[in-house]
Amino acid sequence: MSKETPGQPLLTFADADRSPLSIRARALVFVDPRSRRLREEIEQLAPRSLPVLVEGETGTGKELLARQIHRGSDRSGLFVGVSCSAISKNFAEAELFGHAAGAYSGSVSSRAGWFGSANGGTLYLDEIGDLPLPLQVKLLAALENREVTRVGAQQPTPVDVRLVAATSIDLAKAVSAGKFNARLYQYLDEGRVELPPLRERPADILPLAEYFLGIYAQRLDLPLPLISPAAQAALEAYPWPGNTRELENGVHFALLVSDGDEIQPQHLNLPPLPGYAQLAVQLRRLAANDEERDHLRQLFAEVLAG
């Protein structure tokens, strides 16, 4: 049986020279009124030293928003992204805070850990609710004291790290259930922002679809088709439970199966929607302004809900 070793390669870095980002990680769109308000909010938060908690459904692009916050800050260090659900059970503390040489069998050199890698920059913890409770306590202490003690080390190491965390669950409920540290939640609460699901940002759907289509066509060296009016209506009508991630996959699929100059609704392979939803899309297109479109969207959502 192979032995698990500390320091698994779970880090991602913002600069393209170090690690190519996924297509989705570059899809920054602020067209919808709700998105524009969110952009204004993060532009105010970014230059400050506050920790930030990004709340949103899976697939909405929380890491993308975290990267935007880092870019808008004056921090010269790296953006270091960590998936808390991928943390090693046996070496979690060493991965987070680093370890001294000889701390483990076969470890002949020290490791800085995620904190050390993000020194002077931003540490992004995705799905922070998955972080084990004992590690939550040590994380808070490191942030408040601005120092970490590496596993096997005798002295603490100063660190200057800004935390941006993300969650797809209600952490307040997790606190009430005893599954998340209350003090860590309070620490994160001051800079909390909500990333709405894609269905609540309808004006972002087509710009994102066109972006994904253009990038995939370029990467696959395929002709760039147009999105037909009927396909545009289908994209806008679909509720996108998988959010931006599902939209990316849908557009990728449509590009590969379309056989003409235009993508049609059947290429998107979306489930059929009730007639009311199709009518709602057409009326939103006819609405004179964003306020009217939002009102119509809400009205038809209520109708469809019964």
C-alpha cells in the first residue's frame, strides 16, 4: 500500500505562467443589474484588509469572484486557492501551515504550506465548511495573530495573509448545529458577499454563452457559429440549476454537435420548458428597461410556481 505524503499539489496560482486557469475561471461578466451591483460591492471590499466570505450555489463562479477581489487589492503576493474538501486527513495541518524539515519520515526539507505560499497575498479556501473543526480553531488563531507554527517547528513564523473563503451552504446554520466554529464565522461575517445564481442574473446568460462559444471554438480550431434567436431564447428561459458550470458544458456540447452556421435549440440538449416560461422570455425581450424585465421575471416565476 502506498503511503500518503504531506504537501499534496492542491495549490492554484493566479498568474497564467504558473497554472493555466479553466475557461470558467476567466469568464468575468457583470452585465445584469444584480451583477453590476455585486461588482460595485467587491470594488469597495477589495482594497480593504477585511476577510471576505463569498456565498453562492455550486457552479456560480465563487473562485472567479475571489480572484477579482485579489486583483483589486494592493497585495503583491500570490493568490493561493485551496479546496477544503480535498484536504488530506492525515496531513491537513502540515498542508495548511507547513512543516519543518524532519517533521515526517522522509521529509528532508521544510515546506511553507498554503499560508506561507500566500504570504503577502490572498488565501482562498473553497467550501470552508468542509474544514475540520480543530483546524478551524488554528486557522482563526493564525489569522488573528498573523503567525503560524509549522508542524515540527519550535518557533512561529510571521505571515501576512488575507483570507477569502467560499461556501455553498448556510454557515450560520452550521454554527447552530455545532459543525462550524462560531468565532471564525464572526471573523468572516463582516466582509460577506452573495453571488446570485445564474437564473437570477438573466442578462449575464447570453454574454457568458458567447464567451464560452468563442473560447471553445478557438481552442478546438472550429468555425465560430452564431447563436440563433431561438437558441438565445432557450438559453434565457432555462433555469440553469448547475449555474455557470452547466452553461459552459451546454455551450461546449452545442458547438460539437451543431452542423451549420448557427446553433439551434436542439443542439443545446436542454429539457423542454412549459409554455409560460417561453412566453416570459419573449416578454422580457420586449420590456423597455431592466426594472420591467425584473418585474416580468418575478411575475412569471410566481405563475410557474403555482
